[in-house]
Amino acid sequence: MQYEKLAIPDVVLMTPKVFGDERGFFMETFRQSEFEEHCGNYQFVQDNHSKSKQGILRGLHYQLEKPQGKLVRVTQGEVYDVAVDLRKSSSTFGQWVGVYLSAENKQMLWVPPGFAHAFYVTSEEAEFQYKCTDYYNPGDEYSLLWSDPTLNIDWPLANNASPQLSTKDQQGQALEWVQAPKFM
């Protein structure tokens, strides 16, 4: 596995070694000891899997009481994945990084606790899988406004059309109103 720190160094892009032949391919997607060496000492407690159509944007989600770290990947299609630093004590507070994750490039992204996270589906549809460092708690999930001009995220919107959003994501807050996650 290759680990690459991005413009926000705590966000890490992981590229697995893929071994392929006429039968298909094999790759290791996670090894705890290497993950701890390159990303930190985190344990995962929940795995999630979603399927979405092109033009859907899920996020920017974050938690305050029990912030989740997420190790994300795409197993079908392609998404543009974004992490926004919400750690008020961080030198990169309010900054974002974005990468394309796809079934083809097989890359994964580590988004640490204290970040808002979102993805936008760029292919016809995409299947998105991720590991979380804490359990989902619907009473502790918030949404940062995907189009906040302070963030100025450069979303690769299909046909420059507005993305499809959940009601919660339509009502996301601007960065200036976001509280810092606990323990950050």
C-alpha cells in the first residue's frame, strides 16, 4: 500500500498494490499495523455501503459529540470525495481537499475525526463503502453547506447542474456557524 499525505497532511490517499492476471485481480485493502503507522492509532467499529446515481451529493457530514474517522473507497463507478477540516485549533481549519475515487483507480481516502466529509457521484452510479471509527448516531450528525462560498469547493458538477441533495443537506450550515467537534 502506498500512503500519500495530501494538502491537509492528516488526510491520506491510499493506493493499494493490485495483482492482476487473466482471472481478475487481488489487492489488500486494509492492514491495521500499516494504517496505524501512516494514519494514526484508530480502530474501526462499523462498515457502511451506499449506492447513488450520478449528480447525487451526500454531505458534507460531521459529528460533534463523537466525531467519526472514515476510510472510504468506491467499488463501482466514480465519485469526487471531499474532506473539510473543522478542527478549530488546526492550521488548516476551513480548508478542503478533494480527490477522485473510483473502482478503476481502487484508491482509498482516510478522513480523520474532526472533518466534514462528502462525495459527489460523477459516473452513472457508484457504490461507496467506508469504515468508521465510531458508531452512527443520528442525533449527532450535522451537515455543512456544500455550496458555502467561504469554502469555495470546486465540485465537478455534471452539466453544471445543481446536485441532488437530501433535505438535511439542503439545510446545511455555513462554516461560520459550525461548532468544533469535541476533543479537537
